[in-house]
Amino acid sequence: MIGDVTQARNAYARTLQGLDATAPVDNGTTDGTGSFGSMLKQAVSDAIATGHDAEKQAAQGIQGGGDMTQIVTAVSNAQLALQTTTALRDRFVQAYQDVMRMSI
């Protein structure tokens, strides 16, 4: 249970850090670590993993096994990850639309 909460918290923190305007800007490195693309890929992977864990916990609960606290925590973590991913998507779409409206 603690690991699930820690994973969700770390994924959320990484996502917020990527949105932080005061964070140092990474212009890309030769090995690709720390780039915007890798941060986005990691955030999506973490959200997917959190969703899979919630599904597994829920399936155990339906079968009569598992701890209810762990099930609720896993589903809440998945919900938070989905909300974060949706918020990021909305910001990316808005940024794209703003760029497309710019005159050249």
C-alpha cells in the first residue's frame, strides 16, 4: 500500500516539476535524459502503470480478496493520475492552439 501511494506521489511530483516555470530549462542532452519528451513519456507510463495496478486491485476485491483500503487507495491513485494526464493534455492542446493562432 505504501509503495502504491509513493509511486503515485512521485509521478505527480515529476509531472508538476515538468510544469514548474521556475525549474531549470533543459535544452536537451545527447543521451535524451531529462528532455521534455522523456518526461512526458515517463508521466504517461506512470499513469498507465497506476491504472493497471488499480484494475488488478479491483479484480482482487471483486473476487473477495484484497484489503479494501488498498483497493480504494489504488483506485484513488489511478483517478489522480488520470486527472493529471487530462490536465496536461488540455494544456498541450491550448498551447498548440495558441501557437497556431500566431501570425508569422
